[in-house]
Amino acid sequence: MSNDPNRRRRRTTAAILAATTVAATVAVSSQLHAEATTTTGFTEVVRYTFDEPAGPSFLDLAGGDQPLKPVSSKGGALTAITRGDGAALMFPPPCRHEPCPRVALRAKNAADLNPGRRPIRYGASVLLAADQTTKGENVVQKGYSASGSQYKLQIDGKAGKPSCAMVDTRGAVHIARSTITVADNTWHTLECRRKGAWLAIRVDGRRRGSTTIPADLSVTNSIPLSIGGKGAYRDNDQFQGTLDDVWVAIA
């Protein structure tokens, strides 16, 4: 055993610095999480970054217990690709002839995901090429338009223009359509915002479309949150590009 006092001091100092670094990292992480999950009166109820290694499910980083699990048919699969220092998920390309591969991600139903009449914001980052557009591609949704109620972000039509949809319990559909396309093989951030009688879509932080909706429109259903499609069945409105950073926040 060494009796060198300088060596002992160096080891003690190193231990203190290591402990300080760990404490600082935890503090910064907690602060960043708080800033990310609460913005101007909204609280994130789910957030998925897909940065963890691909496995049987993807974590909900908003602090809730809503992991995403894939459902698939006809060989439908997700491919993780590198994006920055994290990852994103690539969905199957367009398929013109059946049988076509299908895959979607679903979280279990939770009351926290039902906004009722409250303000709601939800969105995702998307990468879509001009040859990946179809008549219907769902990014994120809760509920169905044919029954119950619904909120949804979608990219529909050959032009690849995103839109936000809300459906009331009577089946009346209200859509805010973007005036610009996102099918240009470039990453874009999409966001839907509902407050009172307004529904708007934002592309890369700028409002690109809006519509009025009934102020009393309420979305409450027992359908699981779905990402990339309604499910794995034939008419699932399969998303065909790459997705990242999917989130929902409710006031």
C-alpha cells in the first residue's frame, strides 16, 4: 500500500469530481425533461424518439407507461436508421400489388390520451420522398372516423400535403390541410394544434393551414394510440416513409 499523500489526495479529488459529474448530469437531465414535457400549459402524455435499440417495444419517454408495440402482416417490418445521434424508423415502401407488407405501432388505451374538449397538440418528424406518397398515410391517430371520435395527423394524396383531422361523436370530420408538401425527401416537423374552435397544422414551426371546429367537439374513445397506420389489416392507411419524435400533449 502506498503512503504517498499526494496520490491519496488525487484519488479523493477524482472521486469527488466523478460524483459531482453524476449529480450534475442527473440534474440537467431532470431539468431538460421538465422543459420538454411542459410547454405553455401543455403536458406531454406520450413521446417516442425510437432511439433505444430496436426490440419488442419502444419506450414512452414522457414518463408514462405507454410503450409502443408493432403489429404486422404480410412480412411488414420496421427498419431503424441513424438520425443525428439517435435513430428513426423506416416503414415499408409503397406496394402496388397485393399481398402488401403492413406494420403499425400501437400503445394500449389510456384515459390520459383522451383530450375531451381540452386543447391538444400532437406531432411527429417525417421524411417522405415524392415517390412514397399514396392516397392515405396515417402518421399518428387515436380513434376511428367511422365510429366514436378521433384526432389524427396524416399525409394524403399524391402531392404529399399533411393535414390534421378531428372527428366528433356524431362522425362529423373536420380537417386542417397544409398548403405545402412535405414529400421532398427532407425531414420536416409536423404539429397539429386544437384550441377551442380552432384546429391548425404547423410545418417546421409555421402555421400552414387551419379550420374552424365546434368549440364543444370532444374526443374520448377506448381505441389505442396508433402510429404509422391504423393496424396491420388491408385498409390500414400505411405510412410509407420514415418517422421520428412522435408526441402528444394535452392542456
